[in-house]
Amino acid sequence: MVITGSGANEPTLRAAEAARAAGAPVVAITSYSAGPITDLATVLLVVGGADLPMGSDVISSRLSSLLLLHALQLGVMLRLPPDDPARGGAALREVLRNAVRPDAAHRPTRRRSRRPGS
């Protein structure tokens, strides 16, 4: 899956090309239906407002992509059997338990800036 506002982001296009070369389907989410990503996508999902010039509404494009991703996630979750642990958020809790550590040693430290005259 690739997400690109313009459909022309070079690193995104390279990732899509590599996926296609490996035989993987490419699901592309973009807000511009005429970008080069359209030639690489197996499934093309266009989000955002109609008739907006490319690059004119970055925030709207990102929000639209985020809402679509959330809807896709919800749709997948609802298709899982009721007894599947992923449906209850067990997988997310496992990731968070391993990624977030409550001890102070792993917390970022703040630097205090010294003001002149203090």
C-alpha cells in the first residue's frame, strides 16, 4: 500500500515499482488521479475534493487519506470472527506493551535553554 497526495512522489513510486516487480499487488491512495502512480497501482483509491489543482490542498488530502485508512481498518476488524484476539485490540496492546516503556531511562530528556542574563 502506498499513500501519496500527488501520485508523483519519487520514493513512493520507487516502492510501488519494487512491489510490482516482486509480483505484489499495489494499492495506491492518492488525491490526484492523473499522477504516475495510476500506472503502477493494481487498486487505485482517489480521495479528497473534486477539481482541486494538484498541491492546492495538502491538509485536505492528508485528512482524506487518514479517514479512508481508518475506514479500511474498521472494515477489516469487523470482518474478523468475534473470538479473534485482534478484534479486541490484543495485537495493538501487545505492540504498545513492547514499544512503550514506563521507566525514565527511555524517556526523552528536555534541554533547558539558558537565557542571557539568567
